[in-house]
Amino acid sequence: MAPPGVRRRWIDCIAPAEGHWTPDVEPYGVSPTRNYFRLATHRSGVWLLAVHLVGGFSISYSSTGRQCLGTGNREGLDRSVTTYKVGLIGGDGIGPEVVAEALKVVEAAGLSLTITEYDLGADRYLRTGEVLPDSVLEELRGQDAILLGAVGPPVGSTDVPPGTLERGLLLRLRFDLDLYVNLRPFTGVPNALAPDCDFVVIRENTEGTYAGEGGFLRKGTPFEVATQGSVNTRHGVERCARFAFELAAKRPRHRLTLVHKTNVLTFAGDLWNRTVNEVASDYPDVSRDYNHVDATCIYLVENPGRYDVIVTDNLFGDIITDLAGAIAGGIGYAASANLNPARTGPSLFEPVHGAAHDIAGTGKANPAAAIRSAALMLDHLGEVAAAERVTKAVQEFIASTPDPQLSTAAIGDAIAERL
Ligand code: NAD
Ligand code: IPM
Ligand code: MN
């Protein structure tokens, strides 16, 4: 039985025909070679459900790991398939082009997704004036994950006021779904400025200058004033720092660098510095370092090997991750995960790059960043092996020195073929 208040979901599984059902399992079809059954599981709480099928094997499902595993006589288990509900926001410019390739690759990896497409972005705004209706946000909360291409109008366009989509859609999702970690991994590709780099930026994703504190006084007059504050809470900084230390503790180099501007931002910088130092005491095996953000731009170009895990505030994280993408081989390879580590709702996966209107519709967009973002999504959903296979397929594709003229779809095909 499900614990009270816990939402149910079903895993569709396929098992050999000789299996017999226990009361936990609801068979819903039998073919000559397979029995199809549904296994009741639950979306939260820490518990393990094991179903023993007479016939020499069992299936266990861990709600924390979100994995459906065959145990016992593995020959008896043919295959098990979990279906995930994914909200898809293609968005603007190259966004729809690159997420189409990401879905192609996920499908080639054998994953079963139930996709709900959301028409959001500049077109919808210009057509209806809507950016993210509350009802759509509520629907998105019910998804297992969200995959997003990019949103935003061409830079300098006046049809859509600057920030309308970026704040109203993307940042609203980050804030309202409490996606407080923006995880951006960088591994160099051959011929990049930093082909051997391998580091992760953990960007605080709900506070800082992005929080929207500020406003105008006397707008439009010669005496107008505009302020834009930076909001840094102890709670917000600490939870982000803790996530970064946990990650550093699991990586081979055990190294964490705080990037900030403590020499000038003496209030926010001080809070960050003290918080990171305090959290560090819980992770004695992680070596801790500090760089100012301006110097970080030098080191990213001249000595990126010094970085393992970087933790930083929202705006610095935005800026240094475009630079990191460029040194690692190009922004077309840079993936990101906007995570709700508490798993109280879906996390959102998207490339680091934007809508790139300058190349939209030309087939020049590199879908690798979107594909790598989809791999981060699979990993988060507990499909760790599939995520690794997709990541490996991307790596192998890159290592094959592909023709630089390959189109967006041809790159997607070439990666999908490797799976
Ligand atoms: P951008 O990332 O869209 O483009 C910057 C440069 O990188 C351009 O020259 C573009 O052609 C190139 N580029 C980007 N993605 C590429 C890819 N996959 N393959 C090859 N080249 C690629 O940044 P921008 O021009 O500053 O912003 C355009 C719009 O996108 C703006 O409205 C901005 O607000 C928005 N934006 C959205 C997101 C997002 O949705 N996550 C991120 C960044 C920018
Ligand atoms: C990113 C983008 C966004 C950001 C914009 C579009 C709001 O640049 O994801 O890096 O600044 O975070
Ligand atoms: Mn950015």
C-alpha cells in the first residue's frame, strides 16, 4: 500500500511468460512469450518494493534511486521499462531544433517518455500576450522532468520587451519550482582551447541579482534612479554550497573553489565566504580554494585544469559558464541541469546557450548541448546507465572528428546511431 498522501505511478514492465503474479502485481496482458504487468510504486518517501515472481527472479524498485532492477535469476528478466512524463518546452530560435535531436537520441537509448509539449515562448506571447499561465505552471509541476530548448527574442528586438520571457518564463520556473542548483559540467573536446578540462560549475539559481530586487524612481525624468539589488540568504547560499561540497566529495580530485568578488561585494561576498567556510568543516576531505571572479576568467583560459567544482552566485555563474563553454570547445556542447535536489517537483534540463536567432533555421545549431542536457535528465531520473550511454555516444561522436558542416539533424542521427 502507498504511504498516505503519496502519489502513485506505474512502471510498465515486461517479464517472461512463465512468471506468476503475486498480489502486488497487476497483470494487464499476456502474450505467447511475455507477460506484461504493472507494478505499483510511489513517488516519494524512502522505501523499497520487491515483487517476487515465481519463476526464479524478482524485480525491485527503489523510490530513492528510481530504478527498476531485475534481481535473482537475471536470465528470467527480459527487460523492464519505466515511462517518464516529460514536459517539453522547445521555445524560441534554435530551441525547438535542438530539443528534437535530444528526444531522437533519448528514444534511441531505449527510453520511454510520455512527452507533453508546451507552446511557450515569443510566438505565444506575441499571439496571446501570455508568458507562463498559472495553469501551465501547475501542469508542469506534475511532470517527472522538464526539457527546455531556449527562450528569448533576438537581441535588440523590440516586439518582446527584454526580460519578458527570460524572467517571466525561465526564471519563474527556476524560482517557483525551487530549482536552486544550476549544475553545468564542462569536459573539453579535441581541438578546444582546453581539451582536457573537466570541471563542474554549481551556480546558485534562485537568488543574487536575479531575485529582482530593485526598481525605478522618477523613471523617464532627468533625475531617474534605477537600483538592482543582490539578495543572498544564509539558507540559499548554504544549501547551494552543501550541494557543491557533496559533489566535490564524490569526484576524484575532491576540490572546491568558491568564485566571488569579496574584495568589492563586501556584504554578499562575506556571507558567501563565511557560509562556504562553515560548510567546509563538514567535508574535511575536500580541499577548498577561493578565486575572485575576474581572475577566474584568466585562469579559465590559461589554466582551467585547476578547477574541479566551482561554486558561485547566480550572475557570476551565468557569465563564467559561457566562458567555460567557449574554452571547452564551444557553447554548442555546454549542458545544464536546473535541479530541485529535494525532489519536491520536477527539475529542468536545458543547454547553456540561448535561442541563437542568428543561426535559427539554418541547420547550423549544434544539438550536442541539448543532448548532453537530456543525459543529465536521464541521470536525475535514475536512468544512470542510459545517461552514461548517451554521454559516451556524444563523446565518441566528438572523438570521430566529424565533418564540421554536419547539420543539426545529421549530428543527432550520428549520435543516435551509436546507441
Ligand atoms: P546565444 O547563446 O543564443 O548565442 C550566442 C552565440 O552562440 C551566437 O553567435 C549563436 O549563434 C551561438 N550559439 C548558441 N548556441 C549555439 C549552438 N547550439 N550551436 C552553434 N552556435 C550556437 O546568446 P544571445 O545571442 O545572447 O541570446 C539570444 C536570445 O536567447 C536572447 O533572447 C537571450 O535572452 C536568450 N537566452 C536564452 C537562454 C535560455 O533559454 N536558457 C540562454 C541564453 C540566452
Ligand atoms: C542562462 C541564460 C539565462 C540566465 C537567461 C536567459 C535568463 O543566460 O541560462 O545562462 O541568465 O540565467
Ligand atoms: Mn547565460
